[in-house]
Amino acid sequence: MNLAILSPSRRLPFLLAAGIAVSVGGIGAGLASDHQDTPEVELNSSMDINDVYVFPGSTGDRIVLAVTTASPIATQSASFDPNLLYQIKIDNTGDAKEDLVFQVTFSDAAGAAQQVSVRGPVAPASQGTSNTLVGTGPLVQGAVGVALGSAAATQVFAGLRGDPFFIDLEQFFRIVPDRRPSTGPLSALPVSATSFRNPGVDLLAPFNALAIVIEVPKSQLLSSTAADAKIGVWATISR
């Protein structure tokens, strides 16, 4: 595994972020979706954070944090960008600043030969828009596309998964026609609409995303043992 891609002392400018806030005692509702939201990520989909998910883990004392990126992908050969630092950040004190981070980096191999390194949860070396790759904290390493780590501690999966986000995009563009693309099959939808179809048609169903999924004990992320303890979760990509 090549960890020299991003030096531990290098400060990295923030590029993109998306996130939600959840109640850890009984996972609450949050909203976040961010597919292809800027011209820059449309030109480089590896920098595109699609969605951030937080949901109960395999047992009641565990929690899952997941980030998808680079959707839509139709092929099986996609790889994470080895020149980027993928992060999941956690605020457990309510001040909208990260108290803990998971930092994820990838080797420069392609496809199934790529390796992933996940550090965290660990206190960040810096907060906000400047990001420093930490050199400490729990570490899980291994190949993409397989489950890594321990069922009692940190478990990790990084690789291709079907994009879980559902959107009836054709109908969305009929409802909000000024958001339609200027070219292509979705640029000219002849029938306007005021509501979504039931059932809807998931435009993303044929496509994959690159997913980073981390499961840990809830206790590793909380600063309080209160039943209604809350955390904020968001993801960033830096280079």
C-alpha cells in the first residue's frame, strides 16, 4: 500500500462536501444529495460526492457511515482517485466543527488491484477547509471490493455498488423544466408535470457508484452517553 501519495504533513485545500445530522440513539432523519452539482465535478466525476448515509449497524451498538461518489458508472473497471483524500467527518459536540475524522486513501493501482487505507476515528490534525493527513489512529488496510477489518471494531468496504439513490429524473425535469440539460435525450421532454409518478422510474437503477462504507461501535463516535446524543456527519474530498 502506497501511503506516500499524500504526505502526513501536507495541508490539503477543501474541495467538496456533503453531509447530514443524525440522532445516534435512534437514527433520525437527514437530507443530503449532491450528484453532479458543479461543472468541475462533471468534468472529473471522481471528485463528485453523491450522497452521505448514516444508518444502524449489524447490531444495536454499531453504526454505519457511507459515502458514494463518481455516479453514474456503467462499467466494472472504475477506480478511486489515488491523488485524492476522502474523508468522513463527525461533530459530536454540536459546534459544526469536526471532532473526529475517518481519512481514506487509495493506491495507484486500477480496478480490483487497488488497495484502500482507512484511518480513524481519530481527532483531526486541522479543522475546516484545510485538511492534513494524520499519521495516527486505528488503521484498516486491504483490497477494494471485499469486507475488511473486524466485526467487533472497525469494518470497511470500498468499491463498486449499485447507486442507492433513487430519482425519477425524467419526471423531475418535467416538473422543473429549467433544470433540464441543454442537449441529450433529457433535454426535450414533451409533457410537463406537477408531481412525481407512482410508481416512479429510477433513472440510476442501471448504474454503479464508488462507495466507502465504514461500520464502527457507536461509542467510538460519541462524546456523551446520553440516550439522545447526536452527531453531525459530512464528507469531503481534498487534493
